[in-house]
Amino acid sequence: MIPLVENIGLDVLWLGLRVRGTGKARGATRTSSVQLSATQLTGPGALVAYLTESLGEPDRYFDSTDGLGPADRTTLPPAAHTHLNWAFTKPGVYRLTLQGALDLGDGSTPQRLGAGTFTFAVGVEPHSVAPAAGGRATVLDSGHTDLTVDLDNGQVYAYSDSKKPGATQTAVPAGQVVIDVPNKALETVPDDARFAFLGAAGTQVHQLPQAVLGKHVHGEIDPHLWQDVANAKAYVQLMRDTLVSADPDGRQVYQDNAATYLRELDDLDQYVRTELATIPPTRRQLVTTHDAFGYLAAAYGLHVAGFVVPNPAQEPSVDQVRTLTETIRNLKVPAVFAEPNLTQRASVLTQVAHDQGVQVCSLYGDTFDAQTRTYAAMMRHNADELTRCLGGKR
């Protein structure tokens, strides 16, 4: 079985708000409510958390464009769960403090609960960002997370999809969280007066969306499975078994040849893995000609940060070129990677890289040439080039 890289999961983190616990020890009832206030924000720009209602009308929950105040508060019932758009006007590191309070609904002063400060890495490499409390960060970059008020223990934390086997969701202390808002979350502000709070029409903001967005499937699935050597081994095994079925008399030859090549592929896989492991985590960003290296990234701990176009048959739009430029600038990548056989598409990538003062290196996706004539040679070249250009082996 070969796993499919493209799926209907999220392109970016799906971030919402949640209330957990019953609060019975605090006197909470069904008529009680929880107030969640944005009390402090630091960062290079503004943050707006808003809900787009059914007719497209935006309802702002937190809006720092005019400073934070009493209006930057939302009220949620116990056990509530909602999703928002989280928009940031400039790339950089933001820290948002949320304060909880319990209103019993009986006219008494709301009970002050805990507060939590969450860190957002907007358009920058999240693993290079320190969390609010210092120490080791928990980077949240996919799946479902809610910024949560807990009525039972009074804490404010991130309630996130767990990456541990057998677990569903887990609580992560606010001070340890770094929320990734990548450059692929760039959105253009519409020419609609209702959204003028985000900036001038046509400008771009980084935005985590309130709706579930599936990954882009570009007409067909990504065919570049061989970029993971484990998948190439599966090819060999299938070829061996098919040949044996068609020619039983040649069984021993096919099995011996397959065994020899599978050992070579084991060595190749180890070589690629060992070389790429020397690249610092903050530099494992792939910016390429087109979207052909998802299996390579998934298998060897890289991240597909950007590409000129999803499919090499497409012409890049102005927005795609602008997003590519922002990605290279914001992530401070040391190199981008062009495919030797896609010289026309590489011209766009080369020009953007030149404008940003970034090195252009080569990466083979699916075509050999005079220098690279075998699969193993292609993968070794890719490993060597990635390691050299992204700063490995130091």
C-alpha cells in the first residue's frame, strides 16, 4: 500500500474558540456564559479575528486595528465551540493574550478565570520562533485547534488534535504554543467596503480561514510517488511479482535481481535520510518550480513552502508570483529549486530569487538528462543538492 499525500485535510490550521468543563463548582448553570477578552497583542501589524456570517457579513470578535479595549470580547455559552477567520496584516511574530471570565447570569460580577498568551508565527519559519513561556515550543500547523477556556480548572490553553497514536485531542499550555500561519495562507482583501477593516482592497493579509478547506487537488493526484524511496521499493516488488506470474520459469532470476536492487534502494533511502537530517529544522523549506515534491517532503522531514504553479502546464498569475515573492522574503530561505527540464517555468522562479538575492539550485522531479541517468543517481543528486543549498552538514 502506498499512502496518498494529497487528501481532503486542511491546507492550514483550523483555529477556533472553545469552552470546556461544566463549571459546577463555580456555580455555573445553563444560563451562565463565558467571556473571552483579547487584552494584549504584540506584533508588527494588526490582528482581526472575525466570523463571516451566512450572507457574507463580517462579525468582528477581536480587532486590534484601533487598539484593544472592552469591545474586543466575545461571549460564549458553556460547552460552546466556534470557528473564526484569523487575519494578520503584516508578517512576523505576534503574541495574543486572552482572558477568561464566568458570568453566572445572576447580576453578580463575572468571576475572573485564567489568561493565556499564544504565539503566532505569521509568514515566518515557526520552528525558529520562541513560545511566550520560553523553552521548547509545540508548533501547531495542521488539523484542528481551539483556543480554550476551561471552566473546571480556570485555565486558558490550546485544545489541539493530538499527534500521539490513539489520542484524539490534547491540551497544550498557551505559553508553549506556536501557531503557524504560513505564506500559503495569504489572501487578497476584497473590493468590498464591509472588509475595509482588513486594509485597502487588493492588499494581502495572512489569514487562517474559519471554514474547512481541502488541499488543492490539481486535476489529478500527485504522481511523483518515487520521490520517497520506500515507494520505489514497492514498485520493484510489484514488478518482480508480475514478472514471476507471467514467466514462472524465470522466477529465480527475477527474485535475485529484485533482491539486489532492493538492497541498493535500502542504502539509497538511508543515504537520503542521513544527508537531509543534517539540514537545520528552520531551513527545511522547499520552494520549487511546481508542486512535485510532496512525497519527498513527507518522507524526509522537509516542508513544501511554495511553488510557482501547482501544475507545470499552467501560467503563473500575478497573485501567484506575488505570493511566491512573499514566501521567499518572509521565510528568508537560502535557496530555491528549479527543475532542469522546466526551464520556461524556472525563469519566473529564477527572476523572483534574483530579486530577493536567493540562490537557485537544481532538483530533479521526473526527468533524467546527460548528468543524471538512473533513479538512484537522481535521488542522490537531490539529497546532495538539498543538503548543500539549505545549509546541511555543518
